[in-house]
Amino acid sequence: GSVTSSEGAALHARGLSGQRVKVAVFDTGLHEGHPHFKRVVERINWTDDRQLGDGLGHGTFVAGVICSASPKCPGWAPDAELYTFRVFTNKQVSYTSWFLDAFNYAIWREIDVLNLSIGGPDNGDRPFIEKVWEMSANGIVVVSAIGNDGPLYGTLNNPADQFDTIGVGGLAADPNKMAKFSSRGMSTFELPFGFGRFKPDLTALGTSVLGSQVPGRATSRANLRGGTSRGADPGCRALSGTSVASPVVAGAVTLLLSNPQGAGSGSELATASQSRGGAGSAVDRGADEDKRRAVGRRFSPAAVKQVLVESAGRLPGGGANVFEQGAGRLNVTMAHELLQRYEPRASLLPPKLDLVRDCPYMWPYCSQPAYATGQAVGANVTVVNGLGVSGEISDVAWRQTDPPLLASPPRSGPPEAPPPEGHVRVRCEWPAVVWPWAGWLAVAVEVTARAADFDGVVSGVVELRITSTHTDGVTRTQMLALPISVRVVPTPPRAKRLLWDQFHNLNYPSGYFPRDNLKMTGDMLDWTGDHPHTNFREAWAKLRNLGYFVEILSGDFTCFDARLYGALLLVDPEEDFFEQEVVKVERDVRELGLGLVVFADWYSLGAVDSVKFFDDNTRSEWRAVTGGANVPALNDLLRPLGAELSDRILDGAWTLSGRQGGGGGGKKEGVPFLSGVSLARFPAKGFLRHPDHNLKEQRFRGQPGTGQTATQGLRGDKGGQGKKPRALLGESHDDDDDERGDVF
């Protein structure tokens, strides 16, 4: 295994070791008297288990990466003051309420650095998220693991996906490469109306990292409840995951914030652990504490994030994009240099949007040029506000610099004459208040009619003002600039333009939407959703390689001009279609020649009922809103065109005659067909291909497939009627990166 703390050798040589920094580990606990830790200030249990020890070893390992004093697996900051918060039971059970209580206590304890080697899909858990914001507002640097759901995109865990936290991705054993397990961006809670933000923030080694071990499995029950015998060294072990990469960064931050010259003695704080959680503490907030805190928090969470991302180095080779590696690999020595000369300021993450030369790092932006009449290209930039915990954005303006615009009207002209229109128009949105320490700037880039025949690069800058009052009481104002470069080409012909419907794709936590593949019974909650830049990124790449231009529709069907597009793509929609959309699509297809391509997964009432489950956290039964796709709503849309899908669910593989496998020899390649549906009706004059297949019907108790049209509507709806090609595929999971199926 690797000892990551060796990356801090230069800082250790300067006498930094985490002195007078309070670091909290929210995890599975820590054994009393573990010999690897010099300054365990407090162990506290927030679970319904009556114990403080670590029966799993995860929390002990994480704490060891941060501040172990063992020479075999030394941590980054062995002199840090360690607080362990046991928020998981030995059965790996936890509740939001436990975290909320523990977060409040961390604020009261004035923790400096808090590591969360945990995460989940519930970015709609407002009490949890808002409490994380509150911790940041109180000066706590929150470091969190980005998740182990890679290499799939759109799998970021919460709260690492929040703009105020430091979200950490994991590197492979070769630290110049991303680990396959590390979750990839973008964040998904802005969808379908906007675009996800750039995450992770940075990466650190997450493969075969050495950390502290708990006593062996033979440890007695008494020791498991209270700890192990003092002095016995249980040794070290190696683990992998972003749960490992997160404490690497948390340890580095603790080292950066070391205060060896501060008031108070760190040794005075090394005391016995308290025996129960909640009231009281082994270290009271007395004179020693006040003396120690008199030094104050020298750097805000924004300052720490700024120096980390600005010092990070991109991975060599150009293979990992921004949604994989963020700003790049941790460089604690450079971060320390930046911190020593730091002055409060605001910054943007990423600092520029070069959608031309910065490729493949800026994938998917750099993979398709922009053009007139195209859908806006959106980006979600994080505003990191080191000026103060809260601030306001104003005076936002776009200015094109290249090609230069025509001269302004002469002075004798009317004063209200507008400036000449450029080749690109940039619209921006931002929050009313930037808080805590960070916010967002949504950017939408559109090519104007002036550039319909333009072929080249358009550059410019978005300028904005941010005003904040710092903790020192001084109000500061700073102008920020976001350079943007975009490749513009003449508007492509209609036949080459495809419109991907994103508006009707929904995902958890807006509702319980089940997986596309019914065989994934271990985790049926489809929390990642669908998007051409996440789970369907391979489909996006194949379409681009075939010469198509794929635009993303983030509004309803009344918001686009069908005369501009060759086809509309509907991929596993979960949302209903309202009546105006149904009418418009029929007219677009029949009168305006719009192609309609539909991919739909399973649906039947029996199958929907089969994926219900009891959620122990909410103490309620969860029932799916719809199936893998909202087939009844699709049938409302398709029925006027003479096509409908059935409620039969099929599984297997199909092969089109003449389709050859990659191995040569004339062998046909089967395409997976996973929990798909069959056709119930198709236009009499339509053209149908009948592939060879070995499809078998999946049946569910109480609701066998009938082969009839699925018209039941969404569960909970009153019928689903009255709300509302020429190509259909009754299954889309083989487009998904999960299976790598090739449907093109």
C-alpha cells in the first residue's frame, strides 16, 4: 500500500503537523486507546448502538489516514486534535436525524476540518444539505467523498456534489490515472431545466492506501464495545475507494491549517474519551480552549478550496476530462505556498470556458461546435467567494472580443442605439445571495443569426461584480472575468440535426423511478437518471462520430421549431406529455416531416408493483411512480400516429440479418434486450424489421403481460387519458453505459 502523507514531507520539514487544528471524522467510530492516535480529544456516539468502538474498521482507517502517528502508516497531521463522531452502526445503518444532531455539535465545538467519507443519492434531503451549508457558514471546511459508482457518469454523491463542499475523486494505483470506481460528474439535481456543475473539485490517491487497522476479528465482545488493550498495535491495512481519497485531502487540509505558533498547548488537550454521547465532554470550553481559539480561524472554507483547486495539477496524457478529475491531482506543497500569500478574494471554478482548445478536458463541450438556431449550450460555473460568507453578484455583462465588433454608432446618433450584435449571445443567471462562501453562475451560449454562415472561433468574456462583507467587518468589491471561447460553424442541414428530449426525463429524488433493467434487484432506485452526457454518453459519441449534431431540449415540445430538425429523440421518458405537446408532435411529424425516434423500457402494473420496498429511513413503503419508461404517456403521444407499445416485458438478445460481430468470420452479434417492451400497434403503411431473437417474456405475479396497449397511466394518476413515427425500439438499456450495447 501507499503512505499518502509522504506528499506532505516538505510541510512536515517546516514543523507543520496539524497543531491546534480540530478535525472531525464522521464515520463508524474509533476504539478507545488506539495506539496510533496522539490527541483523541473526544469520541461520541450518535447512533442507537450503546457503544463507542469501531466494529467495522472504516472510521479507524479514515482517522488514521488523517492523523495517525504510527511510523508504519503515518497520517498527514499526527498532532491534530481528533474528534470522532460515530454516525453509523456496525450494520452500516444511519439516519439523517443522527447526522443533524452531530452536525450541530460540530458547529458548537468549532471544528476546523470535517471529513465525510460517506455519501448518497438524496440531493433532495434539504435538512441534511442545509445543515452542511450551515457548517460551512460557521467556518468548517467540509471534505467529502465523491462516490464509488464509476466509471458511470452522473453518479456524484451528496454532499460532495454541493458547491460549498470539497468533493474528492479517487486516483488509481498509478496516480496519473483516474480510478475506475471514482464517480463522475456532472451533478444531476439541476436537470432537466439546466446543466450540472463541474465536479469533483479535485482528486487524490484512492487505491491501496495504507491506514490504521482495528483489532482482529478475534477481539472479545468487551473490547469491541469499549476498545482494545492499551499499547497493543493492531497494525495497518490498505483500502481503496473515494472514502480513502477524501481523508487524504482532509489530512492535507489539516496540515495546511497547522498553527505551531498559536497560543495554548496541544498536549493539554489530549485527554480520555468521554463514555457517552450528548452532554458533557472530556475537554470543557474553559480558559485553555479560549486561549487556543484566540488565534482564530485564519482561512475560510473558500480560501482553502481556492488554494486546493488552483494548485492542483491536471493528470498527464489528456485522457481525463473535467467531470472525472475536476481541477486535477492534489498538490499540497503548492497549495501551502498559495495559502501563505493569500488575500481574501473571489474566483470562478473553472476559471475559463475554452470550448475549443481545451479538449478533451472540456468534454462534452469541445466535442460539438455551436451554430445559429441551435439550442443554447449551458454551463454551471461555481463562484467561490473568499471575500465573505455571503455576497451579492451584480453588473453581469457579456463582451465579445474576437472577432471584433463593428464600431459603435457615432456620437451624433441616438443615445439609445443598441450596441452591434456579436456572433454569440451569452445569457447568465445567478442567485440573489451567494452563500455560504460560494454560489453559481449559469451560462447559456447561443449563436446569433449574424453567424449563420460563420466558420471560426468566437471569444469573449463575461464580467461580473461580487460584493461581500468579510468577517473582519470590511466590505469588499471585486470584478471577476470568465473568458469564453466557442467554435462556431455554419448551421448544419436539417437531416444532420437531432433533438434529444431531456425535459421529460426525471430521476430520484423527485420521485421513486426504478431501474431500466428489472434484473438489478439489489438497487432498483434509479437515482442517476438519463442524460446524453452521463449514462448515454456513448450514444452521444456514436451519433457525433456518424456526423450528427445532437442538441439537448430542456423545455417542453412547444419550445422548438420542428423545421430545423431531422428527428426528435425520446429516450426513456418518465414525465407525462400535456395535450399541446401531443397535438404539436402529430403536426410536426405529419406536416413538417419531423422524424420521431422512441426508446422505451419496461412497463406493466405487475412489474411496477414488484419493485416496491419498505424504506427504513422514512418508515414507509415506496412504490414506483412508473416503470422503466412511462409507456402509457408514450402511447398517448404515439396513438395519433398509429403506433403503440404493449405491456409485455421481454428479455434476451436480438440480431439483425447482415449485422456482423466484431470477431469476424460472419458471426452475428447479438444486441442485449433487457427488460424491454414489444409493439402492440404500428402504422399499416409503416416499415417493420423483424430481427432474429431469443427474447423471453418476464412475468410478474398478479399482472402477466397481455400484449395489449399499456394505457394504465402513472400510478396515482386518474386514468392517464386525455393528456395528451416513425421508429420505435422497445428497450433502451443497451444504449446505457451499464451494458455497452451497440444499437447503431
